[in-house]
Amino acid sequence: MEEIKKLIAEIQKGNIQPVYFLMGDEPYYIDRFSEYIATTILTEEERGFNQMVLYGRDVSVMDIISNAKRYPMMADKQVIIVKEAQDLSRTIDDLATYVEQPQPTTVLVICYKYKTLDKRKKLYKALQKKGVLFESKKMYENQAGEWIRKRLASNGYTITPKAAQMLVEFLGIELSKIDNELQKLQLIIPTGSQITPEIIEENIGISKDFNNFELKKAVAERDVVRATRIITYFGQNPKDNPIVVTMGILFSFFQQLLQYHGLTDHSPKHVASSLKINPYFVGEIQTAARNYPMKRVSGIIASLREIDMKSKGVGAANLSQADLLKEMLIKVMA
């Protein structure tokens, strides 16, 4: 996010580069930056003759170069945005000849999603000298909560750690999906409000009481009654609560717990830093550590692997999600 802000700040100063090559596994920043270019460089009147959107599946690299070498009409610049450029991955290095001597009146934006350039290739080296090369990396799950907080803060909102975690567990770490839901919430809730689990439940449909966040907490506290209620709900609503997500979250949690047991410094600050978690969740880890010694955690991780394989049809004879969740809970909390 900080790198994108710097690029935008440079454009606002008038330092517009002739080529922007946007690549990587996270499409969110690629889409946001290309949209910014599309709505900023030219006026609305200039765009009719001087802005073009091409798609990698429909053009060749030579087509892109040919269009980029044109001169603008009644404007200082023309903008060419190439979307889905990863479809040109076999020939994309041919773009190097243009990048080495770009048309100064053209702003060429290449959206190369889900792939990255080979650093040894000619194009990569040319972009480092004559253009902007931006890699949009996939965010780790433990970074998503902070991203949500900052995204909301920029618009005058706050969010509780639990509410942020609910969004991440329900939507995953695909930033476009998360951002869409945040935008919907901001249309409903007054600026300056705090987004709570109750607001998430009411407006997005994620239960504040029956979700993986609450299941993890119940397991950490060895609250068998509450954990049983939650997995029963999951078993009754399997489409909204896929077992693969539940298993992944619990597996990650017990891996963190195993790592916690191996630490010599159990101070909250050190734990949060070492496990790369929000300090808000350190107490949960510490509670779980008292309930599950290291040897027990190792056995639980093995059991979770076994249940996960069964959920994928390996070694299980048509067991339902409800039955697998019950088996999981027995093996974890026995």
C-alpha cells in the first residue's frame, strides 16, 4: 500500500513515467492503480481520442508497441492500459525494445496479474532503468486485520479486532472481496463509527457467535459445551461454514501454539512479534498454552491432518461434515 501511495504522490507532482508494469499475485493494487491512471492523467474530453484499453488475449506485443508509438491528438499525452497482460507471458519480453526507448507522450500501463517477470530477462532490466516495475504481493493472513484497520481509518472509521478477524475468516485474504464489503458497510454506517461484530452480523450475514473465530476461542479455553454448539451449527450449515476453512484455521492456531511453547520469552510483545499476530490475540494463545502442553499439541496437529485428509475423501467412507467435525472435536479436546 505504501509503495502505491508513493507512485500516486509522484503522479500528483507531475512526475509521470512512460511505462508502469504492474505484476504479482494480488490483483487488488494492480486494479486500483490502473483505475487511478485511467481517471487522472487525461481530462474527460481528452480520453475519447487518447485513452485506450487493450486485453492481452486480443492483442500481440507488437500491437501494443504500435499503439504506444502513436502521438496524442489535441492533448499532451495518451494513455494505454493493457489488462490481462499475463496472457502474453510467452512473448512479453519483446516489449523490452519499446521500454528502452519509450514514446515520451505515451503512458503505458501493463497489468500482468498472478505472474512476475524473470529478473534475468531483458524486459525486467529495461523497466528498472526506464519505467516503473511494481510487484503486488499476496498478503499473509496475519497482516489482513491491520490492512482492514488502515483501510477504514483512511475514511474515518474504526473496527474491533474481533470484527476484522470475522471478515478475514469469512472472506479469506482476497483484498478486492474485503474492500467490497467494507465499501458496503461505509454506505450504511455514519463516518466516525466503529464496526463491531454485531454490525458485521447484521449487514454481512456472518454470525458473531457461530464462526471459526469463536470456535478457536472455545477450543483454546477447552469450553466443550460452546465448541459443541458451534460445530453443530457448522454441521447444519455446511455451505456457509466449509470444513476446509475450519480445519485450516485450527491447524494454523495449533502450529502457532507449538511455536509459542518453543519460545523462551513469553511476554505479550515478544509473542505477538514472534508469532506475527495482533497483540489482541496473545491472551488466547496464552490460555491455550495452559490447557494444551507441547506434547499434546503435537498430537493434535497430527489428528487435524488426519481429519483434513478424510474431509477430502481420503480414508473416509462417506462421512458427513457434521460427523468429521465431531470426530475432530473429540480428538482435540479429549
